[in-house]
Amino acid sequence: MFQHLQIAYGFICVASALIVSGMVLLLVFKWRNLRVARMKDEARKKQQDYVAYVIAHLDADEELKLPIGPLDKWDLAVLEEQLIELAERVKGRHRERLAELFERLGLPEMELARLSRSFGVSRLDAAYKLGAMGCSQAAPALLSVLKTERDEPGRFIIARAIARCARDTADLREMVTHMVALSPESPRLMAEILSESAVDPVPLMREWIEHSDWRLVLVAMAGMPSTADQELLGSLWKLIGADEKEIRINAAKLLLRSGDGVTPQQVESLITHPDWEIRSLTAKSIGRWADDRYVPLLSRAIEDENWWVRYNSARSLAALGDDGFRALCEIASQAKQPEIADLAMQNIQEALRSESDVSGQAGAAGAKTKQAMYHSYFNTQQAGHMTG
């Protein structure tokens, strides 16, 4: 009995000691955090005039001046933090001037040292800061660190830093090649990262658009400039017959982005493509272009075996003015398949309602024209019911 009491007493003493130790540690951490926050706040107040000076003189021609007097560890850390916040909000010449200031303050060397001797979160923080500074001399070290990083989110942080620090397209090529080998499902994210580089990525897009590695092809398509020239358009047309379905569909999206780069013959080849996704994209794009030359093409596509192709064809016909409306009336009155006639009639109803909702003389004239067209295909009683 006495032995059990001793054990219970010992357990209570140990538990009490652990609780007290935990509370003491918690208080120490809280005190330390409050002290750090107070020191940072004091340093920020000391540097606020200098940061205001930097912001006010980003457009000036003269070299930015360094802070007056020596900076201790906290002053430099807080100033670095504030200048990086500013660098993240600016681009072009403003960012270049800040990069020069970072160099003169010795901040890149400090972060390069952290990058080489730290691990985990500290190493990623150093990589991020080097990227924000646009430190080109850090590119080799960042590329080396990227190859040893096993955490996927960490790799993307380092990849973005490499894009911002890249010296030339060779740095970008090495980074992207490594990234797509480990994360092949992220072409859009890789294109976004490349867009942050001061190095023009378009030469790489031209190189990769015809690459044998489909992962690089997807990155090239994701980063394709909005105004593609004939060379790029020619490469995209080749990809319409690629083995990878994702590549075929993305190539069609880029070709159909605007109607300027495709001929009526090419549009017809796309709307009859074996992939229903490409046929559907084409039918939808025609409505966005508002080009009534394609009314006959859509009138045929509305009989497609795929529902989405039929739906987008009908929607686009409704968007092509009087010619498209007339085609819908013909389809609704003559189609042998009930589901196609119903689809055409639904879009006719919507077009009539849309015209009646438009105010002004133009809206009244448009509604009157469509009503007359409708009367010529269907009886008066039906028309009254449809628009009521």
C-alpha cells in the first residue's frame, strides 16, 4: 500500500514539474516574441523616413543614397524586409534600381550565405529573398539548391527565385527542364513563373513548341504570347495532330483565341476534327467572333453526334445576328431529329426575349425583324406564345 502511494506521489511530482516547465517555456517564448516584435517595430520607425525617400526617388536619375549611419543587425533585417515588400510591388526600371540598392547594402551576399548553410524553411526564405532582389549572381547557387530540394512547394519557391535571378535563357531552360521532370502536371504554373523573369522567355517558347518532350510543349503553349506570329501559328497547326490529346486541345484553344489567324478552310477542318472537344471549342469560338460567314458551317455542326458541339453551335448561331436567327428557324422547322429542333427552338426563344429586352430604337427594330422572321416560319399563334 505504502509503495503504491510512493509511486502516485512520484507521478504527481513529475507531472507537476512538466506542467511548470511547460508554462515557463511558454512564457519565455511569449516574452521573446514580444521583445522581437518591439525591436522590429522600433527599427521600422527608425527606417520609415529612409523608405519614404526610396519610394519618392525611384523615378529619379541619380543613384539612390544609402542610409545615414551604421545599421545594426535588426535595422538591416527590417530595412531588407521593407525594401523587399516594395520590390514585390514594382516592375521594370523601378525593380532594377532596387536591385542596385540591394547590392550596395550587401543584402544578396548575406542571403547567399544563408542559402548555403541553412536548410528547410530558412533556406527557402533565403531563396525567396534572393529572387525578390533579382540577384543574378545567385542563379548558379539557386539552381544547385533546386536539385537537392525534395519538397514540391519548396521547389516552386526556388524556381520562381531562379526565374527572377536568371542571367539568360540557359538558366531558365535548366530550371524548367528540371521542374517538369518532377512536376509534369504544372505547365501553367511554370509559364506564370517564367513570366516573372527579366529574361525574355519567347525564344524558349519557340524552342519548346516543337520539342519531343510533351511536358515542355505544354509549358510553351501555356506561355504563348497573345499575339502569335505566323511561325508560332504554323507550329500550333502541327500540334493539332499530336499523339497527346491534351496538346491537341490546347493547340486548338490557342488557334481559336482570336479569329484573325485562321482561315475559313482551317475553321472547317477544326469543326470536323475527330476530337469532340475541338469541335465544341470551334463552334463556341465562332459565336465570340460574331462572323456570319460561318452560319452554314454551324448549321451543319448542330447535327453533330456530341451534345456539347450541338449546344455550342446553336448558341453561336443565336449570336450571329439575323442570318444566324434565320438558320435557327430553318433548323427548328425542318430538323428530323426532335432534340435538334428543340435545341434550335430554345435558342430562338432566348433570342426573341433578348431583343425585346433591348431598349431604344435599335432594340425595337431588331425585335421587329426577328418577329417577322419567326412569323415566316411558324404560325402567329405560336409566335405569340413563344414571346409572351
